[in-house]
Amino acid sequence: MPGGDRADRLGRMTTHRAPKPVAAPTQTVERAVTIGLILAVLAGLGWIAGMIYTLAEWPL
């Protein structure tokens, strides 16, 4: 029976899936970079505020 042979052959086919990307390591790296950039911005703002305060309080 030709039709039965084809159905049997389709039933045995395997699927070849690509491996799922690993999301955990890249997210931790992105989180660390984001936190580092936020801390750098806060440090820069603190430095600018300190310079303004120093110039404002400098005795002339």
C-alpha cells in the first residue's frame, strides 16, 4: 500500500531544532554594565556639585 508507506515514513521524521539561546549570562552582564553606568553618572553629578560648592564658597 503506497499511502501507508508514506504515512509511516512521515511519522518517523525527526525535527532538528536550533539550540535555545542562553539568556541568563547576557542578562547579568547587561545588568552589571547598567549599574556601573548609573554609578558613574551619580559620581559625575556628585563631582560637579562639589565643584560648584567649592567655587561658591571659595574666599575671594
